Amino acid sequence: MERKQTKACCGGGGYIFILDVPINRRALSAFQNAGYRTSNVYTSAGVFFVEKSSVTASGPFGGTKIHVRCGGSPICPQLLDDLENTFNIAATIPAEEPK
């Protein structure tokens, strides 16, 4: 996985996590187990979305680029590391139910 910092107007910014494998709906369970909140509205629309503390992450299911924001928390680096670790766990979950 690769983490890139992005810049936005007015001093804002965020990150893009480039995943080694595409994100899938079944991966949401890893995030829920790690304490992240998910949204059925986003999931139904085909969008991966999780949030925890001041971190949000979103992107299309089947994609490898996830947009991440960390709302100015002083522990943002630790929150991002936790998110990255959870993505690594989620990557081990198969996209489909084993047959």
C-alpha cells in the first residue's frame, strides 16, 4: 500500500491510500471489527465509506484509490497508521464467499 498526501485550497488537504488489491464490500467487516462506523447509504450506492474519530475514508468498491481525511487531530499520524493496518487486514478477506 502507498500513502500520498494531497493539497487542497485554503490550507486543507488529505491523503490518498493506493491499495494493493481493490476494496470490496466484504472488507467492511474488518473495519467494523476495528471500531469504524460504516454507512448503509454509501454501501448501497457502491461506495466504500468508514469513519472513526476524526478520520474518514471513501472510494468506489472495486477501486484501489481511497480518499482519506484526518480532521486536524493531534494524533492524526497514529489514526492514519491504524487505518492503514486495517486496510492490510481487509486485504486478506476474499471478495466473494468461498465455494
